[in-house]
Amino acid sequence: MPAPVLSRRDLDFLLYDWLDVVSLTDRPYFAEHSRETFDGILDLSADLATKHFATHNKKADANEPRIGEDGRVEIIPEVREALDQFAKAGLISASFDESLGGMQLPVSVLRAAMAWFQAANAGTSSYPFLTVGNANVIATHGTEEQVSTFVPSLLEGRFFGTMCLSEPQAGSSLADITTKAIPQDDGTYRLTGTKMWISGGDHELTENIVHLVLAKIPGGPAGVKGISLFIVPKFLVDADGTLGERNDVALVGLNHKMGNRGTTNTLLNFGDGSFTPDGREGAVGYLLGEANKGLSYMFLLMNEARIGVGFLATSLGYAGYLQSVEYARTRTQGRPLADKDPSSPQVPLVEHADVRRMLLAQKAYVEGALALGLYCSKLVDEERSAADADARDRAGLLLDVLTPIAKSWPSQWCLEANSLAIQVHGGYGYTREFDVEQFYRDNRLNQIHEGTHGIQGLDLLGRKVIMRGGAGLALLGETIAATVAQARAAGGDIAEYAQQLEAAVVRVGTTTATLWAGRDPELALANSSVYLEAVGHVVVAWIWLEQLLAAGDREGAFFDGKRAAAQFFYRFELPKTGPQFDLLDSLDRTTLDISPDAF
Amino acid sequence: MPAPVLSRRDLDFLLYDWLDVVSLTDRPYFAEHSRETFDGILDLSADLATKHFATHNKKADANEPRIGEDGRVEIIPEVREALDQFAKAGLISASFDESLGGMQLPVSVLRAAMAWFQAANAGTSSYPFLTVGNANVIATHGTEEQVSTFVPSLLEGRFFGTMCLSEPQAGSSLADITTKAIPQDDGTYRLTGTKMWISGGDHELTENIVHLVLAKIPGGPAGVKGISLFIVPKFLVDADGTLGERNDVALVGLNHKMGNRGTTNTLLNFGDGSFTPDGREGAVGYLLGEANKGLSYMFLLMNEARIGVGFLATSLGYAGYLQSVEYARTRTQGRPLADKDPSSPQVPLVEHADVRRMLLAQKAYVEGALALGLYCSKLVDEERSAADADARDRAGLLLDVLTPIAKSWPSQWCLEANSLAIQVHGGYGYTREFDVEQFYRDNRLNQIHEGTHGIQGLDLLGRKVIMRGGAGLALLGETIAATVAQARAAGGDIAEYAQQLEAAVVRVGTTTATLWAGRDPELALANSSVYLEAVGHVVVAWIWLEQLLAAGDREGAFFDGKRAAAQFFYRFELPKTGPQFDLLDSLDRTTLDISPDAF
């Protein structure tokens, strides 16, 4: 019996005791729901993830997708079987409107449920998640016809979706994409260009693949202001929903990755003439929304995907944590330092302080990250369902500020958790006989895709904390201050942590002001990654204080664990931000001044 | 033309300008050598590593050793070809006495030369390195007959060597090994037991394999005090040096690892009856040195191997650094923050501050680690060749204190360098089309083997800094103080760094005293890994100051780079130790007090 990949006990605590997601059911949009329906989805997800996803995680890693002799992508059959189960359970459409066949499930509950699949099998779980995001963009910005043509098939899992942003010469720099979209007399467009790093870009898992493609309409503005968004299906879809001709989207190659091997990652050519039955030039595409506003539409998907990456990193970290706890409890090795008798029996690894340190660090990282992700997901629910416009706006603003952290912090620290999980296993953890080495390889992707770590730093310091006159940062400060006030009143250790947190929040404010005082973006942003990491630690410290308040003085091993992990975070982790703020306050120019020749 | 895997310019600076290894040639033992012979070895190594080792690094990773139908280990043929070249060049015996066919090359020069092979191909380079260590133990502790029977064949590369310590139930806890050695009437022993994690434990690369095996002679003391060391060859060797019968050492299985796949890593059975032509029971073994002193003999090899692991980690970090510099200089992406014109050409990655931060961090880690490793290797030379006994003793003492750091610091920070090398490459770095993902996987091993990170922490804080009444720590302090004094006199930035370093060294002393004030090992050692990491950073800060003093005020990109990397280390890295010392000074009990149930 392998260790579970996620803790239902923890999810219940976070969703029900802390975030009180059941209160959402008082709102009209979620009125059909209840604790019972939420539990049902969580139970179902744990069950499906365990029975159909975890079971082929290693096999999918060892047998990565390949291009067969017929040019089609071959994937082990377990992937399709698992995804069929997933779709049949209605999980792709769960958070969508009932009018689209969805369940109107709160995103916070859905994310918790999805984390089971991410923890069980990062590679296989990516396909439906991309599809959900894709369908959400079409449902939000598409015409009635576009919605009816594509969204139901996506939500049923008959079609899967992708997001096509990067090109070989344009990764982080989307301003430099060169894929062209030429308008046609019938209102459609013809696209030509090459897209790189397209996850789920080709496969035989579904009847059709719906690509959302960033491209430029000739004559439009230069740079990102001239980017439009197009729906480009692999097979054209007739008015009655049946599949028509093959569109000119050609698989050029698969990328062979260190981890996350179960998800095909592709180089695609649009309009290179591989599939042109009628001699047409270019792949047929349909403009989504208005021309030249493509990037803003894509950001709906990008922001969702960034939170999703945070959850993926968290889930992998969590699975590794639980496996290493299990291993540390059962594997015996060595003796307590005080025991000098070599004939006494060896003790479980968990008896050694250094092993506990490694377990506590993992716990502090993965439970902190999970709580942060669920908090952000609850903000999505608030933004969608809060009664008054101001509350919706505040939720959206806070989510904007937190998104780069919810993406980057788990990507960094839950990878570190996976490294510690390997370390707890010793040599065994470095072998493919155990799972943790795969988690570590899978997780390393998360600092790269959907905006690299560096891009998140620029987003946080260069946009999010200064937008709307700093309103987002101010709101974060107020929100944390409310927690601090509560924690002070609670007394004891919690009050001490509150004091530490308050001081750290002050530093976030003063450092941000110092960095921008000279209004010199180059200098302000020179160490934006350090800023991102420091603010991330402050935010997660706050999330831990929130968890402690929710735990109150309840007794039992679960709550003792929460208190120990919080203590670890406040003693071992939060103090790391001191030197980071000092460095930032010094307006250090080391990275700016070095000549490229000096490397 | 791929980027070089190591910088000869840096090696020259460190060996000649800083460590002045040519001065060793004034001593009788090294009198045959000169700058020219050293250069010759370095040139030869760079050439062989580039032509014969780097060329199959990826192939060996993709085609790991397997057990063929005949039960033999199959390894791609390039490995043997490369190792034949290595042996033919006399590199296995290079540091050995001339009487054994060696060159009496200083270890510092040899390590620099070997780093080329480690950087080019971690997997293939391990075989001769294990052989060197193995031969060194036999040459040091063996009888005349043992030496003449095994050492020449090892040094010629006709035999390869292993070290067999761990067992499935005894990894870090060597007190718990159960392999038994029964004395025979003819003075030999018969060994039975199972050994785990044996690198190079079986293969067809050489005619024979010489295992050095820890085992217990029944009736001896319990625990580590009853461990003896045995020579157990795969094939018995007749008096005239010809190979005799197959000894009863059986390959049970190969471990399948995340990285470092080129080195076979094996589970071996000794004396399980697989090979017993004459019906004898047990594998034939020859006691090395005295009974029950095996662990102390093995520590000669272990200490050498720990420095070697540090070099392996460093070399992999260095290779990744150079590749990411090359990539950052040639790959264009985005524009300077001040450039708002999207039609202007994209700039090389190296123009972005965050990319420079990632390159500078790598540079600070890998060049700091290389310098530390070479410094330690020079201490080996001093210990071996210094004229007066006191100087030899001091060198040995300082080496003892530095060994856990020379092993663990590169294993941690050069792995981080590899992660940053991936990050500089973006998505490409996560693919197997580039080398950096392999470096990262290969490097993750180094925190585990030859004593885990946690074991190094216990060694440093629990033994090395308190042994001989703290003489080792005092000597380290004096040595650093001498550098500080020189740096103060130099003025400018260097003097500022000296002040920072001096303050950090004071903290090492006070924290060590605080931790041991209660004479409670459990409490003192509760956070020994944190201590290891903090002291490691202080030591590397000192090593950087040493490099700056050696650079003086010389001009040019190389020296500018050294100054920038040192600046980075003093501004971004050394301050991280502040919170670590604070934590240690608080005698924190978080890791001790948590109940195992609370995870």
C-alpha cells in the first residue's frame, strides 16, 4: 500500500475550518452546493486519482510519448483510460456554468480536488487542466457560435485544448512572435508560423485538439499591442458539430524533457502546407474577441495557469513529503546520540533530529503552499460571486498581487521539498525504484513554464505592487494586518509570530518604496527575483499564521503538527528575508555593473 | 563547438598565482616536477577529457549499464575506450610513488587535471577515481605481498577497485553491518554478506575487480570497533600475477538511478554460493592491516572520496556554468527595460540583470568551490611533503576540519548552480537536447554518497570542531585571520569584505561555544546541518577573499570577473549566515520536540 499522495485531513482543515468554503453556498451561484457535494467531489477525485492516475505515473515516465511510423503520437493506453474516467466524472466542466453543462463548483473546491490528480500523475493531469483553461477563455470571450462549436466538446473531453504562445525565437518575449494571421473574405483567418513548447500540442487522446494561438494580423501595432488570439482546431468543425477536414497544423517534433514526460510537449507548424486538401494556404483560424487584444484574453488563461502551476508544484511536493514521512517512520537506521550501545536495535529514521528537520521543512513548504493556493482560489470564487462590487474588486486586486507568488513560491520551495524527500530516502531516493526522484524531475519544470521565475519577479515588483498607485500592495498589507491583530489577541507563540510578521510586512513596504524612490526601473528591478522570494516568504508566513488561528487550541497530532510547522517557518524560514531586504535596500548594482565579458 | 567544461584560465590562476604549486617542486618528493610537467598533465587531461569523455556523456546517460542474458554487465563500448586512454596516459598512478610506477604528482595538480574528466563525464570518470583510492589504501596499509599483487595492476588499469561499506540495512550506520569474515587456517578469510550501493561493483571493463570490503570477524567488539577491512578480488590472483578462479562475489542487481547513470551501481552478494568451484563457502578475502581497525583504514579512502565528491559536484557545476554563459551570450530574447521600441532587435540574454544574477551566482559557487577543493588538495600535498612535522600536522588538522565542508558545500551549491544553468536556458534547459539537465541529475547524487549531508554536519560539529580541544577550529580561525589582516591592509572593497568576514568568523566561534556550552550532544547537534551550511559559507567567503588578494589590482575581464563574483558572494551570500547563526545561538528545539505522529 503506497503512501497517499495528498492529505484529505489537511484539505478538510483548509477548506472547511479555515476558508469556510461552505459559506459560499449561501450565494446564489453556488446555492446548489453543500458540504456533501464538496465532499463528494473530493472523495471521487481521491479515488480516481489513486486508481487511475497514480497507477501509471512511473510507466508514463519510463515510456514517454513518441512519434510512430505513421507520424502519429503514441502514448501508453493508460493515459487515455484515466482521462476518459476523468471526463466521464464531469470533472472537466465542474467549475463551469450549468448553462454549459457544468456544476458551478467553487474553484477553491475544484483546485483541492484537482490537486489529487496533480499529485498522482503530473503528466496525465495536464491535458484536462489545459482544456479547462482553454474552454474558459472561449466561453468568456468567444461568440455564441464559437462557444457552442467548441466549449461543449471541450468540457465533455471529446476535444482537448492547448495554449500556443511561445515560438522558437520568442519565449519570455512575446512581443517578438512572428506567427501571422491573414484575414479572409469569409471572416476567418489563415495562420502561418511556428509555435514552441506546446503542451498537449498533438496526440490521439481525443477526436480533436483546439489550439488557442497568439498571432499578429499584418498592419497592426508593433509588439504586444498587435497580438490577437485565434481558435485553430486540428480538425475543422462543421456547423452541426461533426469533424471536417484536417486543418494545416503539423507536428514537427516532440521535446524530450527531464521530467513531466507524460505530457506531450511539441513544436507545431501552422500553415506549412502539410495538410491542405483544398490547396488553401495557412491554417484556418477564428479570431477570438477583438483584434489586437489577444494578450489580455490570454492572460485570463495565463493567470489561471500560473495558479495551476503553483498547485502542480505543491502537489508534487506534497506527494514527496508524505512518502518521505512514511519512509522515515518505517526505515530503521542508526541510534539516538545518547545510545552508545551498538547492540541495541536501530531506530526509525524519524527519531533523528536532522531527519525531522528535513520533514518539518517539507511540511512547512508544502502545507504552506497548499494553503496559499487554496486562498488564491477562494479569491477567484469571491471575485466571481461576492455580493457587492467592491468586494469583488478587492478579491481581484489581491489575487493579482498574489498570483506571481502563488506561481513562483511553490515552484521554488516544493522543489526543495522534493530534494529533501530524496535526501530522507538516502541512496534509495536517488533510484527509480522509489517515486521521489521523479517528483523532483517533474517539479523542476515549474520554475520555467507559464512565465519563468524571473518573469514573476518582474511582474510582482514591476507591475503588481505599483499598479493603481500601489493599491494592491496596500490591500495585501491591510489583509495581513488584520491577521496580525487577531494573532496578537491570541497571545502565546502566535502573538510572537505576529510581531515578527508585522516587522517583515513593514520591510516589504519600506523596501518597495526604496526600490522605486529613484523611479529608475533598471535599478529598481535589478534584483526583482530576490524581492519576489522575500515577499513570498512573508506571504507564506502570514498564511501559516492564518492556519494557526484556524487551528486555535485544538488538541491532537494534526494540530500539533501545524503548530510545529509554523514554528519551523517562523524560526528557520522567515528570518531568511532579513538579508534579502537589506540587499534590496542597498540598491545593489552588482548584477547591473558586471560586463558580459567578465563571466 | 560546445562550450568547454572547465576553465584552464581559472585553473592556472588558482594553481599558479594563488596556491603557487610550483613552489612544491623545491621539495625532494616533487623535485622531478616543474611548471612544464604540471602544464603537460593539465593539457593532456583537457585533451583526453574533451576527445574521449565528453563525447559519450549523453550516450552513456541514455544507455545505462544493463545485465545481459549471460549475466554480465553491458556498458557502451565508448566507456572502455575512454578508460583505456586514461590508463595508458598514466593518470591512474600519477600521484603515486615512483616505486609503484607513479609520477609523484602533487595531489593539487592531479585534482585539477581530474576535474576535466569529472566535468566531461561524471559516470565514466568514477571508475578510475575509485581505483586510485582503493590502490592508495592497499599501498598504505597492505603487506608487501598484497601491494605487489594488487597495486601495480590497479595503477595500470588492468584491475579496477571498489569500496564496499554499505549494506541494505546499514547505510549511514556502519556499526550495523553484518557481513562476516571467518578466519581460515591458511591465514585468509571467507566472507559472507550483502553489500549495497557499490559503484563499479561489477563490469567487464577490466580483467579483474578488487573490492575493499568492511566486514566483522566473529567474536570481535560490537559496533564500529569490530569492523575489519578485507581485499576481496573478483578473480583470485596467483602468486605470479595471473588470474585464477572466480571468487564468490555475485552481482545481484544494478541500481537504476536518476543520474550518474554511467557508473554501474550494484548490489553484491559475497559468499552466496554462486561461484564455488571447489565447494568452498564464502568469498576469499585477505585481511588488510590489523583486525578491527578497518574503519580507520577505510577513512583514508573515505576522506579522499569526500574531497573527490566535492570536486565532482564542482566540476558538474562548472560545466553547467560555462554552458549557460555561452547560451546567454548567443541567445537573444527581449530588450533592455528602457527600450520601449518593439521593433528594435532583441538583445542577448546576458544583457538582462536577472540573467546576470543567475550567472554571477553560478560563478560565485563554482569558482568558490573549485578554489576550496584545490586548497584542500594542496593541504594533502603539505601533509605529505612539508619539511617540518609541525607544518605537516597543521595541514592535516586543517584538512580534517575542512573535509566535511569541501564535500558538502559544492554538493549543495554547485547543484544550485546547475539549477540556475537550466533556468538560464529556459525551456531548452529542461530538455535532453542540452546538457544542463543531465548535470543537474548527475549532481543530485553528491549530497548522498560518501556520507550524506546530515552526516557531514554531525562530523563537522560533533567531531571536527571539538577534537583536540578545538585545535582544528582554532587553526581555521588563525588561518582566516591571516587572510583578513592582509585584506585589511589592501584597503578598498577588499578591506570591507575583510571586516564582514572577521565578524562572521567571530560568530562561528561564539556559536560553536554556545552550542556546546551545555555539553548536551542531542541539543548541540539538533541543527548540525544548519551549522554545516553556515560555516561552509564563511569558509567560502574566506576563499573568495584569498582569490581577490591573489588577483591584486590586475586588469582585464578575468580579474573583473573575480572581483564581481566576490562582490556577489559578500553581498548576496555571506549575509545569509546571519539568521543561521541566530537560529543556532537560540538552541532551538523545534526538530527535537516534534512528535513523530505530528508529521
